[in-house]
Amino acid sequence: MKPRLTIARATSPDGTELELIEHDGAYVINADGLLLMSTRMVHSEKELARLACQDLGSGARVLIGGLGCGYTLRAALDLLPEDAIAVQAELVPEIVEWNRGPLARFADNPLDDPRTELVVEDVAQLIRNTDEPYDAIMLDVDNGPSAVVTNTNAWLYGDAGLAKIYRSLKPGGILAVWSAEDGRVFTDALRTHGFDPHRHRVRSRPGGKGPSYFIFTGAKRQA
């Protein structure tokens, strides 16, 4: 059996202990000893980008909260036109370093794409302070609306956060939220705050394989 090697460690601002672990040529990031993300199970991260970006046109500007292993950013860039901007927010500087180092090749170096605008900041704070609206906002910063680990992330899914996200999107803009759990009540919250919501069950691997996750999308209703 090939060994599991801890390559690097980091501590997030909320005290969560993060580990970058290599095993048999693949990598995982653990949070407090639990699997957070893997380079072998990335289909749901790609679907997050597809559901948000597949219909965006010239000059699109999108925001991604949570870098992970870079797969959502890469999938978004592959869908976006050449004049688009993808603002990537990541709270933990070490995760950025890992994506520039051992993880870079897995998602084909998305941080090096000239359309990427990296912001090392809490995406909730970035949304609070945003003035220029986005065509799409993608959030993969926690276990989802019904399984929040970090208090600042809870703001994103509550009344104040959804109201600010609504104002931070252009008419017809898309919010897409990754979730480990179903949390159907979140679709009601999206509808209450002016979105046309949809709930998508996705797998961690292509072809309907691997664990199931959920992506909640909401299109901002036209005024």
C-alpha cells in the first residue's frame, strides 16, 4: 500500500486545521481531519461552473468564492469568452500557494490565466463591499446552506447575504451554491429574495458515479 504523505499544513482564520496530503499521485485537502476536496472527485465542482457560466457572453464578469483545487475556476474559464473576467476569492493564502505548486497541473494552471483576478479575502466581505455587479456568483466555501461550519459563511445564506448577493448581480445573473446536503428550504429562501431557484443533484464523478451532492441555482428575476 502506497503511503499517505502530508505535504503541507495551514490554519484558516477561523482556526480550522488544513492539510495537503498526497497519495498515489493524487491530492486531498483535509479540514480538521475530514476530507474537504480531492483531485480525484471533481465533477461537482465543474458542474458548479457549468450551471452558472454556460450561457454567458462577451464581457462577462463572474465571482467564485473558494478556490479548492482550482477545478471550478478552470471550468469557468473554459466556458467564458476571451474578454471575460473571473474574480477568484480565497480566504487562506496557503491554498493559493498549493494551487500554484503541486495542485497547479491538475486543473491546468487556472491562476495563470490572464482572465483570472485573484483576491485573497473572505468572499462574504468581498460581496459586502462590491459595487460593480457580476453576471454570475459561484459559492463553494462551506458544506452548504444547511451545514454551515463558519459563521461568516452563514451570512451568505441568510436574509442579509442573499439580499446583498441579489443586488450584486446583473438582471438575469446567476447565483450557484455548492452543498453537501439537500436543504430544500434554501430554494424557498432564494425565491423569497427575488431568484428563480432550481435544485440540481450532482455526482462527484462523471457518469453518475460517486457520492451525491447538490447545487442550488437562482437566476435574478428581471425587474
